[in-house]
Amino acid sequence: MGGAMSFSKWVFVVFVLHLLNPCPVRFSYGSSSSNGLSDIPKKLLNFAKRQELVGWMIGIRRKIHQNPELGYQEFETSQLIRSELDKMGIKYKHPVAVTGVVGFIGTGEPPFVALRADMDSLPLQEMVEWEYKSKIPGKMHACGHDGHVTMLLGAAKILQEHREELKGTVVLVFQPAEEGGGGAHKVLEAGVLEKVNAIFGLHVDPNLPIGEVASRPGPLLAGSGFFEAVIGGKGGHAAIPQHSIDPILAASNVIVSLQHLVSREADPLDSQVVTVAKFQGGGAFNVIPDSVLIGGTFRAFSKESFTQLKQRIEEVIIGQAAVQRCSATVDFLSKEKPFFPPTINNNDLHKYFQTVAGDMLDTQKVKVMAPVMGSEDFSFYQEVMPGYFFFLGMKNETLGKVESTHSPYFTLNEDALPYGAALHASLALRYLLEFGPEISLPEGNYRDEL
Ligand SMILES: [Zn+2]
Ligand SMILES: [Zn+2]
């Protein structure tokens, strides 16, 4: 609603702000907003876009990009994070979950709001030729986690500069091993996040325009699991098949049968995926091998569907292999690659995110997206505390086509760094101002979805 605020109202606002903020304010909260909170996101974005901050972030991002490290081996990345936190005078805990670092900014008192960045790279040879190409053969930051770490360090810098305005504590979670290692689960096991009231996480999105964000309330990403099976037959001469038991044919039928789980057994309105992505067997044109190894992933949004898929994958592999006289063993690799729960966004935090991101980027740049079958180990946090995960746009057509994440040609648009840093910082700072110290922890356990 337009119109000038009456003088008495204005005096009241100033009075309330004074109560809220006994320390000297660095923000000049605008009198156009009812409480000044809505000015914070834009101001922090302007702060993040300052030349020196952007240059510093780009330098950090390139350093991490050149030295990618796989899950639980992020020693140098962890070292770099700690030395930057030291320079900023931010206290932290280390090691958390092997290489993880958990920093603290603010009063040290409740409420606690957490921001999370993942640190690991992928076992992939970078194919992009540029000055800051990965120096480690066979390893690459092809999922943008180098950018995520940088954005959280950027947020740390912004928040530390505004620490007098923090009405509680921001917890910075630099987490190892997102790519299948379940680093989030290990961080939770370490017990450093027990007092946290809410957690936010983001992922860069090459298909979303720069300056936009996208997410949704409720289920956003699927729960995921992996499987591997060895189908055993009897090797022999390829020209005398009657003396062999052919595991290649058996494995082929197993794969076809697995495709019937989603098409024939699942509710068409309940999204699920079974993909066999690995098929290894045989090494010669004229030899039937002894065994074949297949492997893949399965995805679902509910615990029931996930459990059903898991059970049926095992039954179908063993049963279908037996049709062709083969044996089969199935391994769900749950130790090395723990099942990820679905990523389910808290409804209240969705509303809060829309307000904060809308104030920063304008509401039409804050998109509500459809769920996707990808998965994120951020979901482990959401099982035990209210959490919110969103995608950060970085597409800029004028810079050329951006390859998808996990591609050896993936590139990160560094122009997205200030957006990520400012969103992180705004979500945390405003959360503490808006929700105050009277927040109580969610009752009981959130664990009902996997
Ligand atoms: Zn990834
Ligand atoms: Zn990722």
C-alpha cells in the first residue's frame, strides 16, 4: 500500500527498532518498510557485490577449483577454509566428520541458525581448457561445490562485518562428502548441530538464469539408494554355449525385468526411478564369462515406495537370474553409500525464504519449481531439524551454453558468487532478527520419511 507513514507511526517504528537493536546499527533501516527487515537482503547483496569482496571470492573459488578433493579427503580445502576463518577472527570446530569445519558467528547464544556448504569434488577428468583448470588428474569440481564453499566464506565475511546486528548465532557448516558419502549424516553424528533451530543450503543451477532462485515447499528431491549385483554363470567357449551358463544373457534379462518395477508395479502418480548404469562382464569376442557385474541407483519420494523398490530389486535380480540357471548376490552398499532420505522443505521456511529472496531479487525472480529425482544429503539435516534447500541461478546466455553438473565440461559462472553469499547471509541474519530468542527446538524427531 502506498501513502506516507504518519509521523507518530514513524516515531513508533524508530522506537521499536531501537528496542530490537541496542547496538549501533550499521544498516540504515529504511523508513519505507514497516520494520526495516525487508531492506536487509538488498543491502547485503550490494555489500556482496563490492569489488574487493567479489575479487576475494573469485580467488578462493579458483584455488579450490584447481585442487579438487574427493569425499572425506578434503584436507587442503578444509585448511583453506580454516585459514580464511582465522583471518576473519571466526571461531570454529575442527575436525568434524574427518575434514569438516563448523564455524560460529554472533552471540554464542540461541537462537542458532545454520548455513551449509558441501566441499567435495567428483572423480572426473576436467575437459575445460582454462587458466584455472583442475591440477589433479581424474578429479574435478563438476558439481559447483567449490562455488558453494566460496559463497559460505563470503557469507561469513558479510556476517562477521555485521556481527553486532546478530541476535543469536550463525553456524557455518562446511561439510565433507556430499557426493554419495553421506557427509551430512556424519556431521550430525558429531553432535555439533544439536541446538540448531533451522538450516539452509543451496545448490548452483546451470539452467536457471542468474539472479533467480527456485525451490518449493515439501518434497523437492528424491530419496536415493544404490545397488550392485554379481550374476554368476559358468564360463566357456562362445561357440559351444551348451557347455556354459551365460551370465551376459541372464544379466540382460535382469535389466529388462528391473524396468518393469516402475512401469508395472509403482503407482504412476508416485514418481520413482530404477536405472542400471553399470554393466561389466566379458573381455573377449569368443569367451562366455563366468560372471557379470551390474549396478545402478533407485529413487523415490516416500519411505514406503523406497523400501518396496529395494525389496523388489533384490527379488527380481535373484529370481530372474535363476530363470537362466545363474546365481546372484545383491549388495546395497549402504556402508559406503548410505541411502539418502528425500529432501523435504519445511513449509514455514519456504514462506520465509520467499520473503527474503523476494526482497533481494524481486518476487518474480523467486520461482516455485517441480520436484526432481536428483538427491542431496542435505536431507539428513532435514530429518532432525527444520531445513530449507534451494537452487541458485547462474545461467547467462551471453557467456555461452553451460553444461550440466557432473559433466567434464561443466563451468561455474562466478557472477553467481555474490548472490549465494548474500542469500546465505540474509537468510541467517534476518532469521535471528525475525524469530528472536524465544524459538524452541522442534518437538520430537522429524524422522518419518525414510
Ligand atoms: Zn553432484
Ligand atoms: Zn552437488
